Amino acid sequence: MTQTLLRRPRGSRGKVHDITPAHAGWHYVGFGLYRLAAGETVAEPTGGSEVILVLVEGRAEIGAGARSFGELGDRMDVFERKAPHCVYVPDGSEWSATATTAATLAVCTAPGRGTHPAQVIGPAGIPLLERGKGTNTRFIHPIAMEERDVAGSLLVTEVYTPAGHWSSYPPHRHDADDWPEMTYLEETYYHRLRPAQGFGLQRVFTEDGSLDETMAVHDHDVVLVPKGHHPCAAPYGYEMYYLNVMAGPRRAWRFRNHPDHDWIFQRDRP
């Protein structure tokens, strides 16, 4: 199962991740990642999917359909914690990006619903939020969570986990369509580490034990979360970043904590 859930990058240049719903064995979430040199151009049709482009690092000239958004991006290192430049592209369209510096471009996809036009959706409107307490403290850029009406299906967020801290913790799941208590959401985690030679840990497990995998994640790895709980840990000396992409039949994030560990949430909640 580990080889299915943990996806290593294919090289260090070009399209190093190309995770489609068919490749993941699910229905909603797709994730691509380009690592580009200055001057390189990439383009893709959206087909039946909506897309959120996230400039993880670097600058690029980005267009969608007949619109040109010009040069975007001012975060040259993801760990600067600046809000990212992001563009929404609807289904039935296409997008292009020409890197003007070395750039890392994430392509987040989910089924389109024809509800939003192509537009820049960041960095304006994306705050840096602090969550958790003690060694559960982390920092979040809510790029396209449900409080922002910027997409029809996609939920996208960035998380910074300081060295020695936990994240996506206490363990929680969102793998059942049980509105309003829980929503079914598939999810990908795109990981980065500082220093880059470091590693983090991510466990994906169900309460009945039918899935229980713990993975060492490295810089530019992606973890798939088809179901179950999915906490992360950053070892002492290494800061962890991850970009989450979620989607399902309803654009809402409702989760349930693991019953053995919910006491932590109850104790720490405001």
C-alpha cells in the first residue's frame, strides 16, 4: 500500500508529478507539479476539470483562455511564508505559464461546475493564520477553502509545520458523505522540507486497521489520502510545508477526530 499512497517526483525538471483521479484510484482530485527553468513554457487544456494554479515558488507569466494575467509571483522560496500568487481556471478552457525565473507551479484539479470565471485569487485575500497550541502549532494559508467563493469543487490550503511539531493533528478523517457531520473529500499532500535533505512522517490509517501506513516523506513527495486519518510530523531541525488539495461531491470541509484522540481537541479548543 505504501507505494500506492507515496508518490516520489519523476526527476527534478519538467512535470515531476502527474496524478490524475484514474492514477490515484479515486474520483475527484488531480495534482500536477512543474519545476521550470526561466524561459520554459507549459500549457494544458482543462477539459472537464477546474484548475487552481499555485505558484509555489518563483515568477511566471500566466494566461487562461483569452486572458493574460501578466507576470505573477514574488515568493522565491516557499518558506518565506508569503501568501502565494494563484489563478483559477474554469473547466472547458486552457491555461499557459511561462517561467520568468526558476519556478515551481502546482496544478490542482477537480471536476468543474462552470460556476466561476478565470481570475487571480491570490495573494490578496489569503491571510496567514495560526492554529493549534504547543507543539501542535502550525501556520496556514487558506487559498481556497469554503469561506472563499472562488471555486466550484476545489478546496486548497498551505500549511507550515515548525520543526518538532505535529500537523493535521489530532488525527481526523473526512471519508464519508454524512452531512453535516462529515464530508467525503479525497486529498493530496505535496510536501517540502527545510533544509531540503530532511524528512517528515505521515501516517494514513483507518479505525478498523484495514489501512495503516506510515511513510517517510522527502522534499517534493506527494502523499495520497483516499480515506482514514492522516497526521504529519516534522522532526527536530526540519521545517515542513505542505500544499493540500481536497475535493468531493460537496465543497465543504467537515471532519471527525479519531475517538481515541479527540480529547486533545476538546482540551485545546478555544
